[in-house]
Amino acid sequence: MGERKVLNKYIPSDFDPKLVPRSKKPKDDLVSVRMMLPFTLQCSTCSSFMYRGRKFNSKKENVKGSEGKYLGIQRFRFYIKCTACSRPLTFLTDPENTDYEMESGGTRTFEVHKDRNKMKDDLEEQELKSEKEDPMKALENRVLASQKEMQDLDDLDEIKAMNMRHLRMMAVARGGGANATAQILNAHHKVEEKDPLELDEGEEELIKSIKFGAKAVDKTAPGGVKISRLTDKEEQKMEKNRQKGLALMEEQQLELAAKVKKNAENQAGGGAKLNPLIKIKRKRKVKESTSLVGTTASAKKQKEEQTTFVSKPKEDALGLLAGYGTDSDSD
């Protein structure tokens, strides 16, 4: 038995595809298309129904004229025949509404979902139009939306609480006891742990107690002075004063370093090592009076006489002994 599915065909060596005649078809010839009905319709002649999804061998052609294209998209026309009376039925594509449009030979049945969507779109357009015309209506809609959101959040919290209750009951039923319940609660607290940046009640009360404003004396306040917040000008003035203080401190440090360096150079030159911070106090000179001058002159004369007497002794032995005796007596 020969193979039904021929994969390899015999092509003679002298075959020339250019010699094969081409079949000529009219330019506007219909194209056969196997398709399914996109909607349910009723024949106008025999009143029979053909339901959505039924398969047909239809003919397709391009729509011509002014309605042939929508925004550059080509529209098509499909031809089918009624299954009961063989009447031709035609319908078109509708790219504007992403749908199909019944043209001739029958009527399209009512579709609830399509009308529901259309009614919903019409209501939304009317609401937007009314909100633009009436600001109070827009405010009411926003309030209703916020109330609905709050109600949804409350419902969600209630569902969470119910789930937690069920978990505890299941843990007790399985024999976990109090430990299982504690583990579930700990896991719940870990999930809903507080934000570390969130303020507690004490911090919020402290912030509320602070009264920002101009500084003024308040007898009731602790310390008799209100806490006030600095303005921009006051902050700039404080910054300028701080900069001036830093500059003055740097100048004093430079002067002190220069003095220390100068003293070190003087000491290296041969001077005594003195502490630069210690000053030597010298005695003041006292003026001598005329009486003191006379007494000092007489004292100097007596001293010279004694020195001459001692410096010129006699040359003999007695004189030497006498001189020795005088020295001893003076001692």
C-alpha cells in the first residue's frame, strides 16, 4: 500500500515552473473563510435562529466607499446563508466599537451584557458631566468615596480578627495549648510592629506643650520664660557671632605660638632659660641723701687708713710681732 502522506514528490529534470499557466481570478473575487457567528441572529424570512458560535463557510470581501475604512483600518463584509431557507445574510466588522454589525437578511438579538456595559459607560459620563457643572455634587461624591474606603478598611480589620480567632481555636483543638496560641500572637505582633520613627504619647504631649512664638516672660511657665523658636535672622546673627569668636580664637593661638617661638630662639642664642610667662621683678633704686653721702665718705676714708696701716708693716721682728698682735686683737 502506497504512502498516503507524500513527503517527497518526484520532479523531472526538465521541469520549468515558468511554463506552468497561472490561474486568473477577478480582482474583486470573494475569499472563502471558515468562521463562527460572532452573535446570535434571527432570519427575517423564516424567523429561524442561528446562535453564536455556529460554524459557516462564508465569503469575505473588502467594504468599498466612504465607509470602507475607519482610521485607516479596512472593514470587511461576510456572506452566509440561512440554514433553514438559504437566504443570504450579510454582516460587517465594526472596528470603532471592536464588534460586528448586522447589515441585511436578519436581525441581531438582544444582548444583556452589552447593554449593561453601555449603560455603565453612560452613567459614568453623566456623573463626570454633573461633577464639572456642580462643585457641590463633586464634593458629595468625594465624601461618599472616602466613607466607602473607611468602611472597606473596617471590614478588612474585622476579617483579620476573625482569622486570628480561627487560628487560636485550631491551635487549641490540635493540642498546642497556650504555647501555640502565644506563638500565633507573637507572629501577629511581629507583622504589626510599630514604626520606630513613630512618636509615642509622651513625645506628642511634649510637642503640644511647646508654644512657639516671640520670647516673653511668663510667670506661670517654669523658669518664668516661654520657649520660643529662633527666626532666620536670629539664626544668621548667632552664626556670624560664632564665626567671629572662632576667628578671634585662631588669632590668639597664632600670637601665642609666635611668642613661644621667639623665646625659644632667644634661648638658643645664649640667654638663660626663662619661663616666658614669669616676669623678673627688680628692686627700685633709692636716692641717697646728703647726710648719707657724708657718712659714707668718712667710712671710706677710715677703711683706706686701715688698709694702708696693714699694708706697710715694720721690717724688724718687733714690728712684725706688733702687726700680728693687732690682727689678732681685731679678730
